[in-house]
Amino acid sequence: MMNQKTEFQKSMETYAFLIAITGFFFTSIVVAALVTDQDIFSMLPRFSWDMINTWDEIFNR
């Protein structure tokens, strides 16, 4: 009798693979920033509450 994997096992392997690849992707970005002496967070735009629409702006359009 063949050892067949259940759908749950296949799903868990797929999720584990995707999480590992995503972790490798973000880790490579961090390592590249460290090697090139860049500050990653300074490259991200600053969040401001002015970017959020108020309820008045939403309903009065």
C-alpha cells in the first residue's frame, strides 16, 4: 500500500514552504541593506493621520 499524503499534510507543506520563501525574501532585503549600509526604515514613507479621510469628507463628496 502506498503512503499517500492527506490534503491537510499537503496544505501544511505548502504553507511552510511559502513562509520559508517569504522569510528568505525579507531576510535577503535586510542583509542587502546592512551590507550596503542603508537604513531601510528611512526609505519608507512616514505615516500621517492627514492621509486618512474623515467621515465628513467621505459623506460630503
